Amino acid sequence: MKLKDILVNCNLLEIVGNKELDILDITFDSRKVKPGTLFFAVKGTQVDGHDYIDKAIEQGATVIVGEKMPRKKVDSVTYVKVDNSAYVLGVGASNFFGNPSEKLRLVGVTGTNGKTTIATLLYRLFTDAGYNCGLLSTIENIIKREVIPSTHTTPDPIELNTLLQQMVENGCEYAFMEVSSHSVAQDRIAGLHFAGGIFTNLTHDHLDYHKTMANYRNAKKKFFDNLPQNAFAITNLDDKNGAFMLQNTKAKKLSYALKHDADFKGIIMESHFDGMLLKVNGTEVFTQLVGGFNASNLLAIYGAATALGFNKEELLVEISKLRGANGRFDMLHSENGIVGIVDYAHTPDALENVLVTINEVRCHKETLITVVGCGGNRDTTKRPEMAAVAVKLSDKVILTSDNPRNEDPDEIIRQMKAGIAEEDKHKVLSISNRREAIRTAVALAKKGDIILLAGKGHENYQEINGVKNHFDDKEVLSEAFKEAN
């Protein structure tokens, strides 16, 4: 592809060299440069790609795109100066791969909680209805029915457009993707054409990166601000930021809610551990999903599917068949009658949602034991909040490791304990080894009791000192159940 075609709709400040060059590949990683490559020098959170321009040229880069021009230039290299390399990378990657997002109907889901469930269930809903679909999620990426492991909630622009191109080549008509606040702030989704966007909620998370809740909120809002006029934008009016998200969008505005009047209004009629009876816009449907947070997720799914033209009567039938995403309120039962629930809840609000749901459904004669930790090298301010929520809504709590990464697990637990009142400390055990914490929870439980393993959900690893060791909460819980029988 010609360089000039890759740079269409990019804000260019200066070009030194030949715009007619043929480009064989693009990258922002100097280690992947080969002859004929366009190298985007992007300033990241850890390293600055501008520091690797010389290395990229040594390896054969013929074009350098960056925010600052090197003083010494190589005559055979074309230099393109831009005001925002990350944004140009996104737009350039879309152009390089033939703008695949324009060739299917791409729906983005953003918010603190619920992204994975909504994106995954929309994928299943449309796939079960006979459409070829793609999924880009925290758990996995799927092209039609081929599963590709996922490493980030939202991939980098090159990987993202590669996957979207493969979806188009495989005949996908729809794609559903999680849109993280990081990806919006870092312009990873620049250049993508969205048919619609969904806002779930905004609660305490990622302040290690965004620093303030206002910055975090505004990153989410930017996604909706950039939606085109022919797209739809669906927001959760039960969240205090719901209406704010759509203030400046050009897209068609739609809403869903359980507590407020909305375009897609839901009422929970009955709730059980095996599902709930939900009334959607006056029509009842039984769903296998549990809890108010899932009722809200289903309303978002109903709204998006309706906006995409799904027949409403068929839609409710298909919704009744849906099962939850992996690691989201996953239930296991021991032979001696203990209920285990594995959930990805890793924010105070998500943990509260899951515990409130359990408490609404349980009979309260049993004991609710929560096993929870907090990730290392992440937002430290939510640690005491997580512990406080767990203690408030559980009968017993075991504080343990999540993914400690490069932090001392015992220090993370110590910070969590700061959120526990003196009179509640008798309810709490601290066991830094997660496997032992889960085994202890099973040993403490008796018939009818409930164990919640919160924080890791679908993850099949535990990251300790930079090493990802195999660890799956469901596997460990299942083993502990067998050992206890």
C-alpha cells in the first residue's frame, strides 16, 4: 500500500521524503521492523517509541511517523511529523487493513462492570440466530466460531484491525467488542467505525492510570462523543453518569434502566439461584442469569439487538436461552451440598453487586464465605473498600492474594484490612496463599453454605513476581470439593 493511502485522514504537520513509497508492513514495536516497514514512534506509559527510531531504521524501516523529527535524518527514509502518534497509528492501521470496521456492524461496550458479559452474550445471541459474528473481549477473541486467546481487554490498533480484517474475510456481519477506558485514552480505537455503543456503569477502578474519577469518566465519554450520526448510543440511566455520557454524541440516543423510565425498561419479578423472571417493556421472560446487575446487562443486550434490527419476539426467546459468560457468577456444587460461586468481581461495586445478589436469593440460614484479594501494581485506593464491602455483606471473609504481581501479598492484605472496623475483625481470616485460602473456605463450609471466590473469574493464571503460574479458581474449588467429600 502507498504511504499516502495509509495517511488518509491523519493530521499531518510535516513530511520529509516520498509519499508515494510502497509500504509492506506497519508496526510501533522496533523489534518487529523489517525492510519496507512504516514505524510509528508512540510514547507509551513505560517507554517512548521515539527513543527507538534509530534501531527501527537500522532494521530497515523506510518511513518514520512521530511527534518530533530527529535532528539527523537518513536520506533514504521518509519522515512524517504528527501531533499525536497514537491517534495516527489507529487511523493508519485502519487504512492499512482496508478499514474493516466499515465492512461489518461493530458495537462497542464500555463501562466499569458488565462489558464482558454484554459483548459475549450479544455475540452468542446473534450467532445462535444464524449470523456470522466476531467477538473481542477480555476472556477471548472469536472469529465466527474460532477462538483466539485474548491478552488485553482492547488490543492495540494493529492487532485490532488484523482481527477485524480476518472477521470480514470470514464473512462476519457483526462484531461485538469491549472498549476499555485505557483504549479510548490511548487512541487504540482511533479510525474504527462503530455502528453502536453501550455504556454500562462507572465505579471506582483504574485510578492508578487515570488518577481521578473525572479523567476516568471523560475517557468513557470520549467514546460516545466520537460516535457517528448513523450509529446508536445506549446508556444505563440507573447510573448517575448515564445521561452525561450521551450529552454530546451525534448518535441516536437510547436508554435502559431498572429503576427509571427508559426506552428499555426492566422489572425483576422473581429471583432464584437458577435464574430470574424479568419483565422487559411489559413482556415477561425467564432468564438463566441471576441478579440485578445481570438484569441490567440483559436490558443493554435487548436494546442493542433491537437497535440492530433483531425481531423483538424472537429476541426474548433467544435471551431466555443465554447462559452467563465464563467466570461471571459461575456456580459449582459439591456432593455434600455446598454452593460455590466464581466471579470476576475485582472492583468494590462489582463485588457489592455479586454479594447483594447472593443475599437477595439465599435463605440466610446458611453461611456466606467470601474469598477475595486485590491485584498488585494496580489502584491501591480500592483495597480497603474491597475488604469493607466483603465484610459488610458476608458472614465470613478470607483475605488472600489475587495477582500480587511485583508486590508483597501480605502488604496488599494489610492495606485491605485498613477498611475493616474493629468490631468486624473476628469475621476475617488472612491467608496469602490463594489455594490454601480456597481449601480453608471449603473446610469451614457445611451443607447449604455458599462460598464466593471473587476477583479472578475466568483467569487461568496467577501472576507472581512477573511470572504467570497456572491457577484457575474453578479448578481449585472443584479439587477442594472432592478432597472434602
